[in-house]
Amino acid sequence: MKKKIAVYPGSFDPVTFGHLDIIDRAAKIFDHVIVSVFVHSEKKHMFTVDERAAMLKRALKGRKNVSVDCFEGLLVDYVRKKKTDIVIRGLRAISDLEYEFQIAAVNRTLYSPIETVFFMPRQRYTYLSSSVVRDIAHFNGDVSKLVPPHVAKAIAARRK
Ligand code: ADP
């Protein structure tokens, strides 16, 4: 049987427990999940693409059916290159829906076979985003409950 591969795209600047929650849910359903860092040169980021990918790799070590990659350009082109048409996204709250709905609809207009599959994280991560982590880090707050230890360390090192 053909393997069901899914792509989970995002900025992951940096990866949080919310992202990991979504990845674990997706990895239970699909044969392989490719977590892919979107290269967006115009956006200002806390970490480089390579740093973000390295932090993801470390956070996902041991998960056999999950890999980490990077991509530039249109998601639909990337997804086709990866020989799939499944995209994973996370929905925290209704507030995410409008944005996610628009992206999913645009992607489907560009490439009709694409299916965007949404996962909800556990309740305690519904408020969590990379930007919340960056904001807390900016004011030297404690992010240890929000990100894996090596990410918290990288954030602390960035502040020095
Ligand atoms: P963006 O792609 O908007 O830059 P991210 O890279 O942070 O955002 O997130 C990628 C995907 O993961 C998006 O679908 C986003 O809604 C989802 N996501 C981010 N944080 C969480 C969380 N705490 N719970 C569930 N989904 C999340």
C-alpha cells in the first residue's frame, strides 16, 4: 500500500510544546510526517532556518516516522515534490481559523488535490505560540514550561 506522507509546514521560530503536540497527533495517523521550516527571507526571525531545523531535529529525536526539512517558495510546489497532497496545520482557537481557512482555500485553488488536515492541541497549549515565547524571552521571562530544555537554553544564550 502507498505510504501516507504528510507535510507540516511552519516558521517554528522556535519550536514549542504546541508544535510537538500536533506532530505527535499527526504521526499517529500518517505513515510519515515531514516537518518543514518555511524559508521566508522578508520576515524577521529570532533564529535562522538552520538553527530552527536543528532545534526541531533535536526535539524530535527518537520519533521514527518524523523527519525535518526546509522549503522555499510555494507550499503546493513543495508538497508535490514530496509526492504527497496532505498538509498538517494546528488549530488553537477560533481565532486561528480565519487565517488557516484562507491559506487552505488558496492552496486548494492552486493545487486541487491538496488536503489540509487540522489537529487541535491539548487544552494547555491552546494559548501557546512561538511569538508568545519570543515575547516572554524578550523580557527575560521563564519559557521552560513552553519549549523543550535545549530550546530554552538557546533562547537564554541569545539573550546574553
Ligand atoms: P506560522 O506558520 O503562522 O508562522 P507556526 O510556524 O508557529 O506559525 O505554526 C505552524 C502551524 O502550527 C500553524 O498551523 C499553527 O497554527 C500551528 N501551531 C502553532 N502553535 C500551536 C499550538 N500551540 N497548538 C496548536 N497548533 C499550533
